[in-house]
Amino acid sequence: MGSKVNCKLQYQLVCAIWCLTFNAEIARKARSLGVIQTLAGILNEATKEKVIRVIVATFRNILEKAGENGQCQAVREVKSGQLYWSPVHKSEKFWRENAERFHDKRWDIVKALVQLLETASDPLVLCVAAHDLGEYVRHYPRGKK
């Protein structure tokens, strides 16, 4: 009986967190609040598929809601020169919605990506910068020019 109760409590907890992550502000704060680590711990011990599914759905909410403010996050990341495969780089939705914004402020972001390609030595930074420029060209109507 103890394992059934434990599973039921896990499911109820994860469902509550999942509901909260539909709020973009809460989803963006999830990492700093320790939500991701807590869910990862539950995921490691989870035996029921329904618990695992809700945790995955919660992670997806967190990634998507964090990506809603992704353009600002991408601007900071590119300018820092420390590129890595964060969710915004791989998000088709992000590129569709934000490619045109990359020409704001005299193409600062595009220029920063080109600068990274010219100066960076870290293979990861080079790979992400090249990918981002490719996505910009692909999604921005006049990107090839």
C-alpha cells in the first residue's frame, strides 16, 4: 500500500507543478526555485508512466514559457560570447517569431554572431553561431542579402 500512496502523492505534486508552469513567470523562475532538480529526482524514482508523462509535460512547459522571452535571453547569450545549445537555438517557433528582430539596432545580433565566427576558438560556440546564422537566413525573408 505504501508504494501506491507514494505514487499517488508524486502524481498529485507533479500535476500541481505542471499546472503552475502554464504561468510564464513561474515557468521562467522554475530553475532558480529548484523545481527542475526536484522533478528530476522524482523522475529517477518514478515507476508509473503517468508520473513520467506529467514530468515531461512540465519540462516542456518550462522550456516553452522560458522561450517566450527568448529573444532577450538570446541577445544576452550572443553578446556574452558563451553560446551553448539552449532551448531557443533549437526552437522552430523562436526562429519563426524572432528572426525579423535580429535586424533591430543595426543588426547587432547578426554582427555579434559573425564576430564570434571570426574570433571564437571554442567548437561549441562556433557550431551554435553558425547554426543561428543559418536559422536567421532561413527564417528572415531578406536574410540571404
